[in-house]
Amino acid sequence: MKKLLVVLIATIWSLSAQADYSQALAAFKGKNYADAEALLQEAANNGDDRAWNVLGVMYLQGLDVEQNTAKAVAHFERAAASGNVNAFKSLVQIFSQGSDSMPKDVERIRKWAWRFAQNNNAYAAFVYYQLAIQNELNVMDEQGRVDRQRYDALAKRPVGDRELDAKAYAMLSLAAERGYLPAVVEAQRVLLSRDGQAASEKALSYDFEIQDRYASKISAQDSAQLTQEAQALKRIQSLGSTRVSVALYNDVLPSVIQAADAQVKSCDRSKIQVAQLQVNGPIRGETYLPLNARLLGETLLLQGQWREVWTLNACGKKVAVPVTFEADGLAAAKFAVDAQGAVVSR
């Protein structure tokens, strides 16, 4: 009986709080902000996180109250603490950019993002990833070009110092696995850009899933770009065995063509084409960013060296050109073409 009484009291309290909030929301939508504030405050004091969130909106925008960002944040955080996603989104907007009244605070919003992501909130997981990539892990300068000094500094970090990287990419994987469309697009871009056999295999497998589940949902531009990159990767993979991404293949190609041309003189370079790719042995010293993630796990190669032989057709002759690769420690690989070691056959 005592337990039943507690349940009845809780139910009555819940219905009362809902009624308070419904009245407050009606007043708010009717722009009767004075009544709305009083009703919202009453509902909030009764534990309704939605009321705290709307109070935050009122103080953020100065709706019949003195505009006060700090007070708005306090209300949003009260709501977010109870799991209100809309309040969390408002906190993201406030702290990810900052303003004159409230400075940017990446760490503060990242803690909130991590908290919501632990409840499998895909939006929060993607926010966590974006905050890391756009701040501590950002390698671009103000002109949108790669800052080589910054890139090299991040690439040289020991694997043990990459906890933020691991968490960020695990969160990206989680968001993509749960079908959050911006994360689906970004995760596939990551897979398509990474070197190593596992990344290529997952990228091509994920392409089928994207075409089946998401092609009609993501933007036509993103769909076309991802499809084009996946098709280019398929063409490269059809040449044999290789661990290079499309970007790395395009970087290496001019150098191997030059090496083949040096062996077969007076051949029009435009007619020299890659006929076969062949991996020569396993990756030595391979180390991946440690991720407990289905989609991106064991795909982000940080360390490792391997060798491939690229065979080209050059004016009726075959030229086998050795190429050595080494992961650069961050997001790409260095290469060295052994022009002296090229072998010509018919």
C-alpha cells in the first residue's frame, strides 16, 4: 500500500508538472512572455527540464526579460543535466563559437557532448568529433591551407598521447553507425582518404551500405562525390593488390610514369598506363589508432612501412617500378619511387 501511495503521488506530481508546462508553453507561443516566465519558473521548480530550456531561450534572446547569456547558460545546463537535447544544442551554439558576453569554451561543451554520447546520442557524438577536429586536431591555417609545422607536430606524437584522437574517431564511428547523416558522409570521407588495406576494404563495403540506405537522404553533391571517390578506389583495387588511397595513388602516379619513361625512351608519357599493382610483403611495424569502433576500428594507420611493385605498360614494354611507403603518423603516407630498381620486360 505504501509503495502504491508513492507511485500515485509521483503520477499526480508528473501530471501537474506537465500541466504547468503546457500552460507555460501556450503563453510563450502566444508571446505572453510575462505569464510564460512565471509559469515556466513554476514548472522548472517542479523538475521539468523542458521549462528550464525555454527559460534559457527567453534569457538568451531577451524576451520580455533582461538579456543575460550567463543566466541562459545556467538554465540550459539545468535542462541538459536532465537529458534535454535542445538545451544541449543551445550550449553547443554558445560555447563552440563564443561571443563578447560568453567566451568560447571547447572543453566545457565537449564534456556535455561526451555525456550525451554515452547515451548513444549520435548528434552529440558527432559534435564531440567536430570539436576535436576543428580545435586541438586542426592542421589548417587561417587561409585554409595545411600548416606543415602544426601537422608535423601532431604526426610525431606517441600513440599513447592520442587519447583525444581515439575518442573523437570513436565518436564519429558511433554517430555514423547510428545513421546520423553528417557522420555517415564524414566517416566515408575518412575511410576513402586513408591508406592501408583495411581502410580500402571498409570504404568499399560502406559504399554499398551508403547506396542502399543513405543515397537518397544525403545531399546530391555529397552522394556524387562519395560515389566518384569509391568508383576511383574500385578501379585502383582492380589493378591488383595495393594499400594506397585514391589521393596517394594520384600523388605517386607521376613519379612512377617518370621512372618508366626513363627506362623506355622516346615513349609518349600520355600513353604510359598502370597495368598492375602488387603488394610486396606485409606492413612492417604497423600501428593503428586504437579504436573500439565497428566502422573505423583498425583503419587509421599511424605507423608502418610497406613495399609495392607498380607495373606499367609503356609503348609495348612492361616496366616494374618498386615503390616504398611509410605511414606519416597522422593521416597520410610518404613514398619513395625506386627508379634505379625498375625492371623492363616485354
